[in-house]
Amino acid sequence: MKLCIVTHRVVPGDGQGRVNYAIVQHALAVGHSVTLLASEVAPDLVPHPGVTWVAIPSEGLPTELLRNLVFSWHSRRWLTKHAVEFDVIKLNGAITDFPAGVNAVHFVHHDWLRFAKQSLRESSANHPPGLRGLYQRLYTLLNAHWEKQAFQQATVLVAVSQQVKQGLLRLGVPASKIRVVLNGVDATEFVPGSVERDRWGLPGNVPMGLFAGDIKTPRKNLDTVLRALAQVAGLHLAVAGDLQGSPYPRLAQDLGVGDRVHFLGYRRDLKDLMQAADLFIFPSRYEACSLVLLEAMATGLPVVTAATTGGAEIVTPDCGVVLPDPNDVEHLAQTLNALIADSTRRSQLGQAARRRAEAHTWSAMAQQYLDLFDALCCPAAADHPQTANHETYRHHSHLLPR
């Protein structure tokens, strides 16, 4: 099979990039060739004889919006000339407006706007949006428009969670066009263990929760976690996330929990930090499919999340708690109080979380993608790749499993 993947990055340290990195590794292992239209590719993939990297320059521009526009323009020009050379072209969201057979949906901006309406209104009332906030809204609105067009053009949409699938259905995408493939986790990298907390300056003799993610916007919902923490005496919270421009250190002080919240900045040692925590707290207001949630489960941490967090469907009552409402401070506080009071239950939840995560490896995820690609490729297209353009995908969409 000749596979083309269009994505900004194919690297282990990036969410979407990590998914595509796993797909490429698995495709190469079974003898397929892969062409990558990307701005960054992992160094171990570049010299592989089965990989062709078409570098799309987009760095150096001042905003993500401009970088995306430049990437879209360059990738469309290249695909217009070369698309007929491939059996399958896999896009990722609104990365380009070139029509292709498979589009993996890692985020639905239109759905985030629906979830965020109340949160953004409350945030704006307390903190005027400023230029950054206005830019974020413009970025989201434009992406919501572009991705809707991209979804309509694709033959098959791969939703990375049930959350994303429901968002696509709300956009009017037919259910028959959607396949759900959850993201994976490296269960050999993220493993249960114990690490001394003093390397981060954290207290060692107290219950320690962990929150990880973007702490510049209200989407990850750190504000609700901090408000709940004010009602959970004794619980400390380690926060991993870039502090520049974040309003949450000030909020922690205003709520009187500043001495129990430890802002650690952006971390590259998250797997070690997870081993130093007692539970993972992540009630995101909107998440497509959280890698960090799966990583915490693989580390053996009980998780507290919300139904609005993509991937929460794998969090069963025996391995964590899924809150119906991410903004319910009282419910979150009650849940945390119950967990820190019962170390035996935390241990049982963590063991079950590890078992659940072991069923969601990167290789298992990648195989689902390759099975889908195989279903899209008819024998004629495999023998004559010059005829395998995006019209071929439409003609053979009946080959997909129902």
C-alpha cells in the first residue's frame, strides 16, 4: 500500500503527531510505504527507506492561524499534482482543503463552541478577553468553518472518541460515514511506580493530585478544580502546564489555596510526575480524546474526569469517576474528599485503571487504522496506484465494515 499522511508533525511528543507516528511505525513494519506531508518528522523515521518526507515550511510565522494557512496552501498544491500516486490519503481535520478519502478528526471546533458558550461568557465577565482572547475566538470560528467543509469532502471520518463522534453527528455527518478509533498509550513507558516528590519541591507526606494541560484558557477547567480544592482540606495539587499568561496562579491565591497548589510549568518528565501523584484530576470542559488521561491510567492512577472529556468512555466505575457536569464544584469536591479519605479504594481504582489502559496500546490503535485503509483499497487500486485518486475512495466506500 502507498499511504500519504498530511499532518503538521509526526513526532512522539505531540498529541496528533503521536497518533500519526504510531500509524507510520506500524505501516512500515508490515511493508507499506508512507509519504509524509509535514513540517516536522521524528528523526528515527526520516532515514527509513519506506518513508518519503515532503517538508512543508510553515515555521517562523507569528501565529498558529497563519502557519495553518500556509501549510494548507502548500499541501494542496502538492496533492493536486501527486494524489494519484497513492492508494490512501489520510488527512487530519481541516489541515488542507484538498479532498481525500480518510480524515481523522482529533477535535471538533464547532462542538467546542457549543460546550464553551457559557464558560467563555463567564470568563469574559471576570477577565476581559483582550487581543489574545479575541484571536482565540477568531481562530476557533474559522476552524469550525473550514473543518465542516473538510468533513463533507471525506469518504470516511475517523473519530478519536465517542465525544468526537457525537460532535460529528450534531454537524449532520451520517453515522455510516464515521468510524471510532480511540487513541493509544505506551504501556511500557507509562507504568505504575513510585518517585520521590522532592525533585519537584513537592511535599511528600500529603495526598497529591495531579492536573496536566493548557492552563491559559478555561477549556481544561483548572478553575473548577481550584474552587473544589478549597473544599478539600489536606489535598495538594501539582499543576503541569505553561505558566506564561496563565490566570490560575492568581486565582489559587484569591481562593486561599495558593499554599497547596504547586505550579510546575511545562513538563517533559510527566511520566515521572505521574508516579509521584496519588490521583489524576482532569474534568476538561471539552476534550477530543485525551492522551494524558490514558497515560495517567497506564501509570495506575485513579482518575477523576468529566463526561465532556473525550476518552472518558473507558473510565469505568472500577477505575475512576466520571462527573456528569464538569462545572459542578460541589460534586467534584465530594468526590475528591471521598478518594483522599480511602487509600485502599484509590489503590483498587489505580490497579483497574492500569488494566483498562493495557487494552489501548498504540499498536492496537494503529492496526485499526490499517484495517480501515485496507478496506478502502480495492485490488485494482493496489495494482494501479495511478488510478487511486479520491474518486476511487468514493466508488469503493461500500468495502468499509458496517
